[in-house]
Amino acid sequence: MPQLDSSKNLLHSSQPLVVGAVSSAATLEALASDPSLAEGCDLLELRLDSIDLAPDESRPLAQKLTLPLLITARHPEEGGLYNLDATERATLLDTHLDLATLMDVELRSALELEKVIAKAKARNVGVIGSFHDFNATPGDEVLRGAGDFALQFKLEAVKVATTLQSPNDLARLIQLVAAEKRLPVAAMGMGNLGRASRLVLAKCGSLLNYGYVGESNAPGQWAASELKKLLNAL
Ligand SMILES: O=C1C[C@@](O)(C(=O)O)C[C@@H](O)[C@@H]1O
């Protein structure tokens, strides 16, 4: 069920949204036959790199999903599986674009993926520029620079996922979401403070807040259904 909601509606939601990350073929198959597994999710992220199905296998499953879809084919240096090069990632994105409401590309790939980004924009698929650091949280100039890059490439939102090594790192992510007024921002921590960070950041202005459906694919995630319950309770 393609493009269930417009990207503008999602990206300008006044409420924090819960994104359910789908990272295996088994979970995609399970969701296609039982939509209730997506309980608590406002949208689903298809991690096309790690789902590891050919487009003619993944598309019919994705077509059965009943929530707006965010498509991602992650760069290997930012957590992507199977060492996919830019051409392979662009093909995965391109072959699922008609089913997507949002698309995630790493800021570092904005140039090499410019054709699929242009195609997404022409279809009103909102493009999120992302940055991931599985070791640390970089300095404030780098964190703020992510937004500058996203604006430079005319992307619709920016997302930052970093590993928190201290409460001060979390404070800096909170400052980032609170201060970024130019475009929608999503921020989340990984590591020991990851779970706490995802609650606080969602309440402080992070638009897209990732949990998992099926199996976790990042350190510090909540199950998406639990994340939604906790955010509602806070
Ligand atoms: O970039 C992100 C965020 C994430 O890594 C997380 O930390 O929850 C999960 C990924 O699937 C997604 O693409």
C-alpha cells in the first residue's frame, strides 16, 4: 500500500513519531502477514541493505504493509550490511521508491546518490540526510554541520545517531534538537545511555524515534511498541 501519508504530513508532525526498524527478511515476511506486529509504529523503516532480498522478493511483501514506509540502504561505514557499493544501494532505493513516503541517505552519500535523491524529490518522497557514529559522539561543530549539509543538499530533514560515552554527550544531543530550527531533526543515542536518550530526545523535539520490530539492529533501541507506550506515558 504505497505512500499512505504524505511526506510533508509526517515531517511536520507536531508529535514525536515512532519508526519501527525492519532489518530482516523474516520480520518483513511476518509483518506482511500480520500487521499487528507493527503495534506502536507510526511508520516502518525497511533496512533494504540488511533485509537482503532481491527487489522482486521484497516488493510484494512491502506492498502488503499498512504503514508509511521509510526506505534505507545503509552505507557500510555507517552500519550497513553486506558491503554494498553506491550503485547497489541506489538500485535498492530506486526499486522501492514508489512504495516509500520517506528515504534515508547518509550525508556522506548525498553526491553519489544524487540521481535517486532527485527522483525521490520528483515523487514527493521526503529525503532525510543521516549521520551515524558507532563509536562516539563527535564535536558540536560536526553535529551542527550535519544540518548545514542537509540544507546544502536541499534535503528535508536531518538525522543523527551517535554512541553516547557520557551524560555530557547526551546533553549535547538534547541541545542539538532543541536548537535546530531550520529543518526537522531526529537524534538518538546508542550504547548504555541509548535507551534513556531515546525517551528524552523524543520529548525534547526529535521527530523520528527508532525502535525495532522483530530483532534489534542498533545498541540502545527499545522495541517500537514499548517505545510508543513509554512516550505516551511520559
Ligand atoms: O539510522 C538508524 C537508526 C538506528 O541505527 C538506531 O540507532 O535505532 C536504526 C537504523 O535502522 C536506522 O537506519
